[in-house]
Amino acid sequence: MWTIAKKDIYIFFKDKRGLFLSLLLPIGLITMFAFAFGGIGQDDEDPAPIHVLYVDADQTTSSKSLIAMLDTIPGIACLSTTAEDATANIKSGDEMAAVVINKGFEMALQTGEDLPVVLQYDQSRVMEIGVLQQLLTSRLSAMKGSVDAHRGINKIMQQSFSNMPPNVQDSIRTSLEENLLQKENHEQLISMQEVVGDAESNWGLIQAVAGTAIMMLLFSVSSIGKSMLDEKESGVLRRLLQTPMHPYGLLFGKMITALVIAVFQLTIMFLFSWLAFGLDIFINIPALIIMILATSLACSAFGVLLASLVTTRKQADSLSTILILFMSAVGGSMIPLFIMPVFMQNAAVVSVNYWSIQGFYDIFWRQAGLEAIVGNALVLTGISAGVLLISMYFYKKNILRLI
């Protein structure tokens, strides 16, 4: 019994690189989520402000006062724009919301009519929009409540208390002002307008489908690295390298295998999402095909990179898990990007997951044209080329030396 235990422990600690990678995973995940949710490293810096576009068509003292009140809120930065640009920026995903103050705002504020204020927004940013809606409503309530209170108090005093002594009138007026100004206003003061998304849209479904599909795809193609190790241990790899085949033929053959698996798996996942959950995958077929191919290519390059880097199965298991979980967490597969701190959102651009998810969002959520996803596809292709070059270097260093 002790001999078996001693043997297994020796084998476990013998692979120093595999042991390091197995410890790196939990340490790395703890560090990443501490930065993401624990506020670590952010004590001395203010978070980047949320940009809120505004369109002031009223151009009055009251409308400018409202914008000034919003701009003084910590974490909010108001940016002036036109109505057309505001809608375009929200649809493209560059901004999340715009406050549109239409003409007649000051007049409506004075007369007690409905305020012509519209909050345009992207429905997928519902958590942030809820906070923004409350902030905007509270500022409007303060402005409208103050005007309404004084107008109502003057009317009450004239109708009911005009014959009383001045000191009694002052006491009643003070009491009425305190009660009316402290009363919570549940009135709907702004109109909500969904610029991206509607009642039938489901951004959560798109997030779940795109994020999960890409993460699972990475796990699938990682098996390419493990299969090469199996061939190495069985002696098949050495015999293959001694054939007339070009030395890099084996590497590219593995990539073609990974590419076919990736395209097949992504296609099946989207078909399942259409049949089971009603995801409209036919909304833009050319764009969907391009994104599937670009995503599959990038994931396949990751698969051959893994095959070139590792030398033992333990290393393959640990390294693939580390890379996939980190890319998926930072890239938005596990957690929507808008929940993360700004510095992690900026770091997401190095992940295959980020560019793929954003491309699928452009197709299914923003319903953008083919030109909208070209940039994402080109970046994924560039990532594929870069990763493949690195794979060729390590393939020559770790694999071709077996000849």
C-alpha cells in the first residue's frame, strides 16, 4: 500500500512543469476574480465614468440645468450629440444610452404637463440602464416637485388660508412645503425607448449561446494536443515524421481536423438554439457563416498551439484548462463584459471569445449588416495567423526534434 502511494506521489511531482500548471490554475482564477469582483487594485483610482449622450432640443435654462445636474453625478459623464448620432452610436454598441430633451421641456415643467424627456437605450445593458433611469428620474422629480409644490401651495393658501394672520400663514406654508417636498414621486417622468432590442429580443439567450458555444469549442479542439501526445507515446508520431510527408504536414493536418470539428460543432449548437429556444439564426446567413468560419479558424489555431507547446498529457490537461478558462472569463463567455471593471474590459481584446461574442451580438442583437462583422472576422483571422506562427516555432522545437 505505502509502496503504491510512494510511486504515485513520485510520478505526480516528477513532472515539474505539469505540477506548476496544476497549481497555476486555482491561483490564477483567484487572482482574476479578486480583481473582477473584489475591488483589488482599484482603491486609489476612480472608475471610468459611464458615458451618457444627451440631445438638448429645448435649449432653455431648465434643460441646461437638468444636464448640469446629471453631469455632476459621480460616475456619469454627459456628452452632447445629435439625435441621429445618438441612435447610431447606441445601435453600434459604442454607447449604451442617450437622454433626449425635446422642445417644450421648460414649458411643460412650469405648467405641470408630461415632460418631453426620452431615455433611449440598449436593452442588453438593462442593469446599468436601471441605475441611470433612477438617477434621471430623481433629478427630474426634484425639479418638477419644486415647481409643483410651490404652485400647489400658493393655490391652497389663496383658497383656504387667505384670511388668517400672516404668522399663521407662514407656519402653514412651511409645514406644507416640508410635506410636499419630502413626498416621494412615483410619477413616470420620462419615456423609455429601446433602440437596440425589443420585447421579443433576448440578449441573455444570445449571451448564453455565443459565450457557451465558444468556450465548449475551445475545450473540444484542445483534444488535438492530447491526441498528438497519445501518438507520441505510442510511437506513431515518430513513424509519421519519418514518412515523405512534409514536416509541417502533420501540424496543418491537425489544424484541418480541428477546423472541421469546430465548424461542425458551432453549426450544431446554433441549430439547436434555433430549434430549442427560437434563436433567429437566419436573420443574416452570410454574416453568420463568416463568423462561424472565423471563430472556428481561431479556435483551431489554439488547438495546434496546445499540441506544439506541451510534452506530457498532464501538461496538456492543465494548460488547456488554464488558457480556456482565462480566455472565457476575460472574453465574456462566463460573465457579461459590462459587469467587469474597465481594465478587464480592455484586456478582453486579447481573447478569441471577445471578438467572436461581439460578432454574434452584431448579428443577432444589433441586427447589423454584413459590414459590421467584417472587423471582428479580420481580427480573428489575424489572431489565427499569429497563433499559427507561434505554433510552428514550438512545433519545430518540441516535435520535429523527434525525427
